[in-house]
Amino acid sequence: MGDPVKRRYDNSRRLAQVRATRLTVIDAAKRLFVENGYPATTLEAVAEAADVPLPTLYRLFKSKRALLTAVLDTSFGGDDKPIAFVDRPTVQAALSEPDPRRMLEAFATIATELLGRSSAIQLVLASAAQLDAEAADLLTEIRRQRHAGQSRIVTALVERGSLDPGLNATEARDVVYLLMSPDAYRILTVERGWKPETVQTWLTHILCRTLLAP
């Protein structure tokens, strides 16, 4: 009689459950951070809102800052996939677009969707940074990454010879950083009541008019 065949352990169901629990906690944390602010939201409150045992929450995120980082990451990307934003298909497709106007239109769409998901939690982070050193460090890093990422738009225009010659590349990068900021999006949508699709149309127009050669 031959040796019994060993079955290969399949942990896909367990991993799916862990992922689902993680997303539940992230959703609850985002809601509480936006409603109550970062300093006032405890991990105990998040665990209760998510209906998850506190030890499980700590096992998943280790700290409150790690949880905030996860909330920001999923808000930026729209999901919890471990893919850098620049490597996502929509961003790569936009960067590969040969027509500069279509490229800027694509990035206006990407930015509007991203800001729709994340502007509220970014405001929470900016407010928390005034009181919390860890939040301040995180805000600085996110702003650095945003400027670096958005600068790729200008680099692509320079490579195509499409950047307005009256605007140097450094100025252009800062203009994009301003126009695609969560502050600008919040002013237009929250304070002035613009619809996201109106912001998208305006952003496309202003990017083309400001950045492209006549």
C-alpha cells in the first residue's frame, strides 16, 4: 500500500476573511475619523463600530497611525490592493496617451475621482497634524508623494514638447500641485457646492489652458 497523499493546505478562505475584516475596520475608522476627528477617535471606538475584537484590530494594524495610513491608502487607490498609485492601469494609460489634451483630461478624471474619495479624510489628517507629531509627519510625506506623482504629468508634457514655453517646468509642477489639491476640491465642492462632474470639466479646461503651448 502506497503512502497516503498529503493534501495541500488551502488558506484562501482564511485570507479572504482577514481581508474582509480589515476592510470593515478601515471603513469604520474612516467614518469615525471624519465624524469625530483623529485625536478624539480611539481604537476601542473603531473596534466597537466595526464589531471586531480589539485584539484583532491590533493584530491587523498595530497602531492608530497604521490604521490612519491604511484609511488614506484605500481612499487614494479606491481599494486595498497593494499597487502603487502610479502603477495603476488608469494612471499608466493616461501617461501613455500621446495626445496632451486627452492626457490632461484623463488626469482630471483620475484626480476628481481620487479627491472625491479622499478629500474629507485628508482634511482630518491636516487638522490632526496641528496637534499630533505623527500625523504631521504623515501629512508631510503624503504631500511629498503627491507633488512627486503629479509632477509626472509635467514631465510627460515636456517630453512631448507640449508644455507652454512661457511656463518653466518647476512652475508647472507647482501649478498642477495646486489645482489638484484636496483644498481646491473641498472649496469648490463643499464651500461652493460644485458637483464633481463640474469640477472635472473645469479642471480639464484649466489644466489645458494653463499648461499647453498655444
